[in-house]
Amino acid sequence: MAEYKNRIAVDIYNQQYTLVGEDDPEHMRYVAGLVDAKIREIGVRSSGLDTTRKAVLTAVNVMDDYVKLKEKHDALVKEMEQRDN
């Protein structure tokens, strides 16, 4: 089984979580902070929703951002490859 060297406590939407991983602790805190900010943003716009629904909407928003960035990245890689040919 893999040994993870970093174990840190973070707060996301007023809940404490323990993150375990090989990434730098500062990076892990940064990512947790981004998740916290995103769920709070969703919370302001959708205050009537429970925490679970806010978390799911946050996940959907983050994946949407990821997919759009990946599509842009793939298009740029393809463009660079075409220029090299």
C-alpha cells in the first residue's frame, strides 16, 4: 500500500477534513481553499439548499471548468502539432 507523506487538516464550508497525499501541504491547503471559496459562492446564490446539494453543485461547476480548460488545452496542443508538421 502506498505511503503518503502529508496529512493536513483543512476547513471547507465550516467542516474540518483531513487531507492525505503526496502533494506539498501548501498546495493541498490552496486547493482546499479554492473548494471552500467555490462552495461559499454557490451557497450565496443558493442559500436554501442543504450542504450536500451545495457540494454537488460545486463539484459540477468545478468539473465544467475542468472540461472547458481541457478542451482548450487539447485544441492548443493540436494547433501546435499542426504547426510543427
